[in-house]
Amino acid sequence: FENQEKPNTTTTFKSIAGEAPAFLLHFWTPWVQHSIEGMAAYSLTAKTLTDHGIPPVSVLLTGTSDSRKDADDFLASTRGSIPGHWVIDRDKRSLVSLFRIQNFPIVALISREGKVLFNGNPGDPVLWAELRKLNPAIKQPKIELPLPDLENIEGNLPDDGDSE
């Protein structure tokens, strides 16, 4: 895979995984709002996994020049605050197709042997159970999501029948 942080260089998942029991693939694109909104939560996950010897790998879904520029701009804006490896998906035999990526956020936990241990939402308790099997000290970070401002939403609340 092309290394997003070092253009014109490639890397392998085998070299990224090293001696780790598994690695986490995190799929993303700068062109989908849910993908960008999920980056704060992913950053906490990536830090937790890095601290426990599980390498996180963010996979940019498309490597077109436009998406690459937007992705590079996003990464520059984070100033290295999101740990892990950043790679660009292949055109042929893409991971997007292999994992049938259709929504965000989405991650896949892959064993060093190449077995898919988990494929789904990073908040799913099954992912964290699989991670604890690899390292019992891993605990899911508490991720606080902003709540919507319900006072400023018009027409979306059901009528309770008491209004005049």
C-alpha cells in the first residue's frame, strides 16, 4: 500500500504489524462527513491501541488526486495528533471492496496471520472483547459525543397531544 505520510513509498501490513498479535484497519475518506466526525473518537481508540501494542492503520478509501489532496490537508490540520499508520487503498483488489465498506465509522481487526477478527463499528462491544482477548489490559476509552441542541430543532418533536 502507498504510505500516505511519505508519498511515493509503499508499506505492507506485515511490516506494520511486526510482532503485534493484530492490527486495526480504520477506513476513512475526507469526503464523507461521518468519517471526519468520527476522527475524534478514532483518535482515542488509536491512542489506546498504540499504548497496548496494537498498531492502528487508517486506510484512505480513494487515492484520486482530489481526495488525496483533501486527505493530506486534513492530516496536516491534525498536526500528527492521531497516532498510527496512514495508507492509501489500492485500485485493484481494494480493501473497500473486500470489506464491503458502505458506511462510517468502520474498522476491521486483523490477526497477524491475516484472519479477520472483527469487521464493523468501532463502538461495538464485540470489537473490544476481541481486543481484550489479545491484551486483557485494553479497555475501551470513554468517548463523549456532543448532544444535539434540541431547543433549536423545529418540527422534529412529536406532538404529545397537550399543546394548544
